[in-house]
Amino acid sequence: MLASPLRKVVAATGVVIIIVIVWFALQYFPVGGSGRESLVTVHTGDSMSTIAGELHQSGILSSPFAFRVDSFLQGAPLVVPGTYEIPQGASFSSIRSILSGGPNVPQVNVTPGLTIHEIAITVAGQVGNTFADSFLTDATQAATSSTYHPNGSLEGLIGPGLYLITPSETPAQLLAAMQAGFTTEAETAGLSPSTSLQGLNAYQLLVAASIVEKEGYYPKNMPDVARVIFNRLAHSMPLQMDSTVLYALGRDGGTVTPAMLTTPTPYNTYLHLGLTPTPICVVSPQALSAILHAPVGTWLYFVLVDKSGDMAFSTTYAQQLANEALAARRGV
């Protein structure tokens, strides 16, 4: 027979083991079962330890340590970066199953330069045409209540960013989130519905910023492109921006032909003086900053002169022709 002290040690050890097993079982199968859904985003390079920590922070599991132990014993799932919707209090096996299945929350990445129709196409690819059609309808209706008093469209009044579409989200709610994104972006840049600058109201400044976005393309070019726009408007010169012509034709980039330049649309800034009726794309913080803080200069022309994205700016047409010849010699 075991000595009394030894029996006590064995008994105590057995109790500890039972407690650990019960504790682990409660972590594996939480009391009460699954609760409300929570979102967890997995980034490229995240370790299982990091993911377990995020699951804990989101209330999905109580013990990151227990989950890591279970993943070690059962085999850690291969987790693709993205956003996952997982019920709080889900069992470890359910969590592993969801993570193994890949991101289950559709997302729309709104990047500067996109049009609202291009955004809708992305939305359709994620959640279907019906949702996307409602999104566009809601955008038209929402334009009437915008404090920027847009010309019948929310073009340019959507903020860049990554937007998640949860199962319960409506097209109107997604649109509202995108509008809120723009409001935050505009406030950060110093643009409000009451802003006026160089004879332009807030909406006109936004229109100009959208043209800067497409024409400057690289942030390093945007301030000087903004100055060219202001100077041309001040001289009552047509803007003659290819991006505006392409916008009316539903095109994004590419060669502008002579026939396109003579196409009579309200967005053809070769045929019409002034700005376009609406913005032509989502604007970046850099484009907004460029139009609100354009540098002093007399430039009226610009052209891309090398494949790294550098532009040359000039005041006279003769200088512009020389820069165009330089671009041609460089194969731009």
C-alpha cells in the first residue's frame, strides 16, 4: 500500500488533472453554445498565436492558450488572410472549420480613381446584381440630401477604403458607410460643404480634385496639376483633360482618339469651358490636399515625360511642344 503522504500527492495530482480536463472541455465546448456573430480580420503573416489573440479580443473564445494547444494537437488550420464572421462561444472545431473555409465576409476595396459604377460592379461580384442595383438606386436618391449639393450623383462623394458587407447589411447601409468614409476624409483634408477657394465652391473643388486624381495619377504630380486647372479656369481656357472625355465614354485610361475629342458630351473639356458637371472618380487624400493647397505657379500645360511617372509643366505652348518632343524621344 502507498504511504499516506504519497496517497495524498497522487490524489491531489488526480484532482488537478480532472480540473484541467474539465477546464479544457469547457473551453472546447463553451457553456451556452454559440452567441452573436463577431468579425475577425486575419492579415498576411499572422501566426496562430496572433489569430488566437484576435479571437479572444473579439469574444469568440475565452482562452487563446487552450485554442493554441488544441490547434497543436489537432493540427492548425491553414488560414487565408481576410475577414471572418464567427459566433462568440463557438466550439474549437467550429472555429477551425470556419477558418479553414476561407474568408466568409465579402469586402469591397474602394480605391481612388474608381467611378461609382465600377464600385457597383465590384459589389455585384461580391454579393450579386440585385444588391448592386439597389446600391446604385440608393446612391441616386442619397445625392438629393447631400450637403455638398451634387449634380444628381454621388460620384466623388464616396470615401476610399475597405468596406465589409456583413450578411445583415443592406445596400443603403453600405452606401452610408462609404459616405461616412468621405466625410471623414474631407474633414481631415480641411474640406467642408461651406469651403470656397479661388472662386470655386466645395463641390466644384471636389470636381477639380477628381480631375487631379486621374490626370496627376502619382501624388508627386498632383499639386502642380491642381495649379494648372486653377490657371486654365482663371484664363477662361478649356481644361482639355483626356480623363474627362474618357469618363463620359465609360473608359478608364487608354488612347484618346480625335473622334473622342469631338464627341459632344457635357464632360468633354475640349469642347466646353469650365469644370465637368460632376466629379469623375473617387478622390484620394493627396488629390484633395493638392486642390486645397495648390502651389504658386504660372503653368498652363503638362505632359508625362518618362515612364517613372514624372511630368513636365510649362507656361507657354512652345514649352509644351518641346516637352512633348522629349516624351516622344523617351518612348512615353
